[in-house]
Amino acid sequence: MKILKDILYKVPVNGVFGDTNIQVNEIHFDSRKISENDVFIALKGVTVDGHDFIDKALSNNAVAVVCEKVPEERKQGVTYVEVSDSSEALAMMSSNYYDNPSKKIKLVGVTGTNGKTTITTLLYQLFMNLGRRVGLLSTVKIMINNSEFKATHTTPDSLTINKYLSQMVEEGVEYCFMEVSSHGIHQNRTLGLDFVGGVFTNLSHDHLDYHSTFAEYRDVKKRFFDQLSKDAFALTNIDDKNGTVMVQNTKAKKQTYALKTLGDFKAKILEKSFSGSLLTINGTEVWSKLIGDFNVYNVLAIYGVAELLGIEKLDVLRGVSGLDSVSGRFQYVVSPEKITAIVDYAHTPDALKNVLETINNIRTGNENVITVVGCGGDRDKTKRPKMAHIASQLSNQTIFTSDNPRTEDPQIIIDEMEAGVSPENYKKTLSILDRKQAIKTAYKLADSGDIILIAGKGHENYQEINGERRHFDDLEEIKMCFN
């Protein structure tokens, strides 16, 4: 049991009705999980307001309620704590409840539009290979040393984050690498966490269904670096025009990485192929199995973080050369007919452009590039025509298909994509609603030596249609075409 006033440490409180010197069991923001002596935190969500469920929490015997607006009629024996921002209170209370686990671990956050999953996952892989005890909080999965847990969000809620961090501390984890999304920052999920470092990858068009403007999206990302302490490091991609913006107000030690300009961590590409890239990093030659310029940035970020965490340079270089690609990130297979199929998570205009430019830079020019791509439903609509324009411009043939339509009509999504196709590229495009059939068609259109890119879903092994998730795996589908 915990004492309520201890859990409220550092929470900005506007008023208290009742006694905070009481024992409490657990804290929850879901009224359905409340049981006797629990604390209910009423969160204002995007679609649901937790204040509407205070009575439900009380009927489940909550002993205290934390809320932005205290009910006029208050239940006898219940403590009400009024705060200005419930999400901020949840973050601070979660850290306090689990005894501030982030202070007992070297926690590094990675934010940006593209590259978060690759960087965090490969940092986890690198440090595990170096014999360290490591944790991972990513879009794909959560890892505590060798134990795997299912991930539900890019950045989980504050309670979940602290629960896993606490478990990591119990199991002797030294380092944890965590994806930090704009949603997570905006909803205060990372508030109260003690990061030893932060990494900025890049910023491009995404999530404008949630953030009203690109400037707001940028400023939310920047807030993560504003909150870093003077003892932390802030590693930023200086080649990205927003790289300096991110760290301009940070108290952390500023470090940079770059391919095109001078940086603390600098790389040069000597050779590139579908088997990997030969690079120099700060003047030392190293081979990487990762493919494409965008992955060289990821390698640089990984190298920089490892050095900043005190790992010897030669150990880092040896470790980097052994890193394998992340599931669904430029993952490729070759058919018996020598057709190369690439599955990639590219679901933003910039990511799709990067992948297609990488393919076009590596191929000899005699092969055709066939791209299968869709856009998700109930998400940022403004990127749909841009994605279609890029795909049709940089491919010999493009097939528009369903991604995760969710509650939207998939045909309308495709129609909105097609609006971005330039007239000279119309003849190079097809529309096939059924993703399975689209992949089959791409394979039938391909000849020996051709390259098929299946973009947008990557590691996902489902398709979400009208609230139902049905098993669907792009890699499985293309491999079935080989038989």
C-alpha cells in the first residue's frame, strides 16, 4: 500500500477535499479497473472524458479521485484532488507510484518522424550483443532483456511506461531505449521521466490529423528536448532543417550527426548495394548490413548514442557491422526467378521517397520498380495525394491498394491518392482494392531482375477494417507468390 500524499509529490495541486494522508492500493485512469482503495484519475481524452466515469469509479470503491473539475456533490469518505491537467498528474503520479524507476536506469528517448523504431531496436540489439542488460519500448515490441511483451502504442501511457521501467529495474536492466512519439509528448506520457539522452531523427509530413499544423507538430517534438536536464545529451540530425530548432532551448549537452555537413558524428558512404553499405564514421571504415542513405543516418545515431553512453569506439564499430535490419524496415527476399521483393513500413511521403530513391540509386537501370502502396484510413488525409505522386513518379509501375482502411471506404482513400498522380504518370498506375490481389498482380507483372516494393505496413501482421483486425502479413503474402 502507498500513501496518497507521497504519490502526489511534485503534482501541481489546485485544491484538496478530504485527507491525502491515506493508504491507497493502485492508481488507474480506466474506471473499469478500479477496485477497493484505488485512486481514479479522470483524464480528458480525444474522444472520451474520464470525468464522465467518476461515479463508475466510486461505485467500484475508489478511495480518491484526481480530476480537473471536482463534482459539486462529493461522496463522503472519498478524497478529491483538483489539478489543472490530469495527464500531467497521471505522469507524475505514475513515476512516484513505481518509485521513479527512470532515475535508476539509463533511459534514452528517440523522436522524429522516421527512424524511431529502427534506432531504438538496433540500439537494443547492439547493447545486448555487447553483453549488457537492456530494455526496449518500441512500436513493434517491448523487451526486458530476452523477455518480449506486446506493444500497443508507439509511446505507451504513463502507467504502462513506469510499470515496465520498474520491472526492468527489478531485473537489473542498465539501459533502456524508448520511442517517443508526438502523441506521447503532447499527452504528457513522458513527463516526469528522467532521460539521460534524447535523439532527433528528422521531421516530415505526418500526423496532421492530430496536430493541426506542421508548426505545432514540430513544437511538440521540440518540447521533449526542452524538458531534458543539463546532465543529459541531446543528439540531433543537423542535416535536417529542423535539427537545430529541436535543441535551441535545451539545457542538455548538444551533439550532432550528419552526412552532408559537419557534425560531431560524421559519415561518408563509400559503396552501397542491396547487401549493405560501406561507410566511414568519423574517419574509420565500417560495413553495415543496413541499406540506403536513410539507414546511414540511423547507423550514425546508433553510433553516437553508444559513444555518448561510454561504449568504446572499436566495440561500437564492431557491433554496428553486425546489426541486422529491423522487421518490416527495408526487409527483402528474392524469388527463384530472381525478383527482389522489399517490404517497408514507409507510410509518410518522406519515408516512401527515401525508400524509392534508395532502390533507384542501387539498381542498374535495366530493372523495373513496381510499387504497391496504400494509405491508412481515419488518419492524415493530406498526405494521400503526395504519397501517390511520389510512388508514381519514382516507379515504373504503381498499384494503389488498401492499407488499414479502418472505418473509411477504401475506394475513397484510393480516389484521394489518385488525385496526386501527374498526367504523364496515369498510364503507370493501377488500382486494386484487395491488398492480397494487389501483391499477386505486382508479382505477375514482374520479370527476372525486377524489384517490387510493398510499402506502408512493414512489420504489421494485420489489416484493420471496420474495427476488426484480420491477419495479413505483406512478407507472407509475397513469399506465397514464389511457390
